[in-house]
Amino acid sequence: MEYRKDIDGLRAIAIIAVILFHGGFNVVPGGFIGVDIFFAISGYLITSIIYPKMQANTFSFGDFYLRRARRLLPASIFMIIVTVFIFALFYPPELFQQVIHSAIAALVFVANIFFWQSSGYFSSSMELQPLLHMWSLSVEEQFYFFMPIALILGLKYCKPFIFPALALGCALSLVLAVYFAPDMLSFFSFYLLPTRFYEMGLGALLAIYLVRHPQCFNEQKYFRKIGIVCVLLPLFIYHKGLSFPSFYPLLPIIGTLLILADSSKEGLIHRILAAKPLVTIGLYSYSLYLWHWPVHVLMLWYLSELSSLYFNAIYLTVTLIIGYLSYTYIENPLRKPDFYRTLRGQIAMVSSVFVTCTCLVILTLNGNTSLLSMPNLVLTKYQHSLPEEPFRQTCTDYKRLHGQYKICTVASSPNADYSILVWGDSHGSSLLSAVSHLSDNYNVSAFNTSGCPSLLEIERTNATDCKAHNTFMMEYLSTHAHDYDLVINASAWHNYIELNLLSHPNAVDTLTSLQAGIAATTAFYKQHGINYVFINQLPKFDVDIPLFYFQHHQVIPTLPLSIFKQRSDTFMNIAADIPMFDFSDLMCDTTYCYAGNQDMLFFRDGHHISNPFGEYLATYIETAIYQQIQRGRSYD
């Protein structure tokens, strides 16, 4: 296949978009579609190379995969090794274990599956994963593995139907992408090959068509003009709030294919794409992509307090320098077969594989604790704050995980005098770290669904199952009202208000929806003679508390009391006439609210309480529960 400078120009647009997007440049809110441009180019180029060879019976799987390995592996393996060793020197042990696991996943081309199982691409928990970007390269490698096999089998057994079969595969992939995209609880659509296949498959379709009909589109004068508009427009109108990918990549992919379809060397668009600056950046694009994200994560850890101007200037400069060095001294020299025929090349290859495997095994087994210059007390306090609450895996989100509703037993004693039920969202779940430490005088049950406020008649944005979960709770309590001496409503009230996440059929906004939901819930309680209490949300911090503590060497974050009071008063004014527990005094004085003390960190993230604080809270909440039960009995 003849080299085309304009394709490297397209690569330049893609990598510039990705780097700027990850750098937080608001000028390209849709810069993430650079990855989709790469996918389309890859599908087109790979098929353009292998399909004619297959037709001529000159294709070799060994030669193809060897060329792919020389092209991609040296630079990526070097980047992974350097990244792992650098982050081993300062990353918290639990976070570093994720780095190690993602490194292994990337080396065997399943990073996309690893991150799919971990979290969402745009979530804050992922922004500190320095190998997160390897998901897209794993998708490409999986495509490179399956596509040649599919084409060989197609040419052998159903040659006339290769094109329609591939088109059908793309259509099915698109349907899957659209079907799974709205489900924000699953990132199947974002990370995995079945829903990304159509992006590369459409490029493959174009390649097959052009192999059969070369030059057929060169007379189409407007292909490139339309194409460049389709490529550039999403950079400015797309944003990370979209349920991506779904059908959204179609616009930049169609634009990319329109540009690829015209191989002529005429016109303004071709001259721009084939200009030396863009071509040079395109040549460096693979190395730039490899290094831009580890550089960004490293800077987030050490330089996040810089102004955006200085941060981005350093980010771009360092990325460009390392990308240039990687291309010049690793990627380009090691892609040439002559290097591996020399003794030096063979020794280097064997040594690098041995060193990589040995170090990854050692670090996987032993972690990086011995490499950290961190006092044991700090490390212990950090590590104790991290585990999720007891019973989370067996109690919380039970319907979503197991397909059926269940009231979970947290504590049961034959000597218990009282029974309580915790009904809530993830905050209700984190409260289990406290109520699981109550005395044997209490039986404790729970029904908690993450992201769903424990209120009747309420809908929550982006969580369509909340109303059904709470309806189940209503139906259950209708027949079990006298089984419990107290029902505790524990949810992230302040979060729902701040993010405008609630709706009600008879309300106009979140606040009136909350008011209506509380009214409906308390009316239900009174109708069935249920003793109940709500828990005011504890202070919410805008940082991950354990990470902040570790990163800033024993600094415990504080929140001005005025900010907490403003959030709290909004909720408390709506819930003014209902029974309420408020334990904020345990972490707030007259000026500030504190995220920890000398003995423990109070949170395992920014707003879910840690197990040590839950155990500390148990004594206070047990007293409050007993008093509320007695008050409830006095009303009977």
C-alpha cells in the first residue's frame, strides 16, 4: 500500500484532540473522539494491507503478527515498565496494586476488560490510573487478532458474502453500542470490542471496497471537505456527559472514511493534512499517545495545585519531548526487522522480557510498601480507612447484582430486645460499619441501593430502577410494619440537592421533589404505625480523604463549618418536622469540620464514612436509636 501523508495528518488531528481533552482544554470538549478516528484509520489500514495478500494467497499470520508486534510492543512495553517503576516509588499500596494489575492486563491485551471491571472512564476514581489509556490499544489488538481470521474464513467459505457479512457485523455492533450505552451502571459499551467493532469494521469495509474498486472516489471533489467538517465538528459539540459511544462516533468515523476514500493529492484539505507539521505529529502520534496519560497522572499527583496555565504548559511540553524521544530511540528503530537479526537486538529482546516479567511478579507479590518513604503510622491510618463497609458485597445493590430483592440480615441475636431496619443508598450501606457494632440487644436488617434515595414516589436522574426499589420497600413494610422497632432512613441528601438529581410527578425541581418524597414517606410510616428517623448527611469533602492524607503527608482536610451548615440547612429546613439524627458534632467544631483526627480518618472517600469512624460512631448511634425507640413507644 502506498504511503499517504494525509493519513498521518489525520492521526495528528486525533492525537492533538486527545491530548488537549485530557489536559482539560475546554476548547475541545469532545476531544475524546480522537480515539474513534484512530479506530477507523486502523480498520482501514490493516484491511488494506492484508486483504489483497489474502486474495493473492500470500498472507502469512506469522508475518502479520510479527510486524504488529514490532510496530507496537517495544514502545508500549518500555512505557509500561517505566510507568510501573516510577509510580512504585510514591503511590499508595492499594492504588499501586491496580497499576500493576492494569500493566499485566495491558501486556496481554486485555486492559479494556480490566478497566471495564473497574469503573468508568470519566470517573474520578480512574483519573489516577496511569495506564488507563491502554484500553483502546487492547481493543485494537483484539481486532487485529480476530479480523484476519474472519477474513481468511470468509474468503475460503463464503467469498461473495464477505462484504455483506462484515456490514452486518458492523450493524450488530452499532446496535449493541446503542443498547448498552444508556446504562451508566455498566461500561460494557465503552470498553469492549463488540460495541467498538463497528468503528474499525467500517474502516475495513471501505478498504475492501477500494481494493475491489480502486480510485472510484477520486472524482468526488467534496468528500474531503465534508469529511473534515464531520471530523472537526464533534470536537466542539460533543462532551463527556454523552452516553458514549452509542451512535455518536458515527459522525467523526464517516468524516474519517470520506477523507480516506479520496487518495488523490489535490485540494486545500489534502495540502493541509499533508503539511510537514501535521505529518510529523502524526508520525509521533503512537508514542505521544503512549506517554501523554502517564505524564498527566504524574502531574495530577504532584502539580495539581498549579494554575491551569502552568500545568498545561508543562504537560504539553513534557508530553511532546518524551513522545519525540520515544519515537526516535525506541519506536522507530525497533520496528525494523534488521535490529532483531543482530546479537545486540536479540540480547536486548530476551533481557527486556526477562526483566519485565521478573519485576512484575515481584511487585505483584510484594507490592511497593518497602519502596515508600512513609511513616508506618501514616500508612496504617491510610490503609485502615480504605476497606468498604461490612456486608456491602452481600447486602447492598442486591437486586442489581442478583436479580431479586432481599432484606439483608446484618446482626441477629436471640437475646435482642429491639429490631431496626436501615433503608438507604450507599450512605445507608456505609452506615452498616456502625450498626454492625451495636450490642447484642439489637437485631439489624438493611435494604440499600446505591444512588437511590430512601423516599417513596421519587425518581433519581440516571438511575431508572430507584422507584421500583423503593416501591418494594413500601410493599415489604406494609406487611412487616410491626417487625421493626425503628426504620432508619440514611441517604446522601445533600448530594441529591446539590446535583439536582431528584424528580417527582407533582414537583417542579429537586427541592420540591425532596419535599414531596419526604411527605409521601412519612405519611406511609404514620399510616402503618412505623417508628422512623432520618439521618442528616455528614459533611461532604471535595477530595478523596485517604488519598489527600497520603499525598500531602499527614494533612487532614478541613471544611468550613459555614459551607456544611449551608448544605445541611437546606435539607433540614425541608425536613424540619420529622425525627432526625445529626452526628456532625462528632467531626465539627465552631469553625471547621474535620475529615479525621490523630487516631483515624473519618471517610473512605469524600463522603462515605470509614470503618474506623463507623465503629467509633456505634456507641453514639446506639444511644440515639434507643432513645428514639423509647420516644416511639411513648407515642403508641
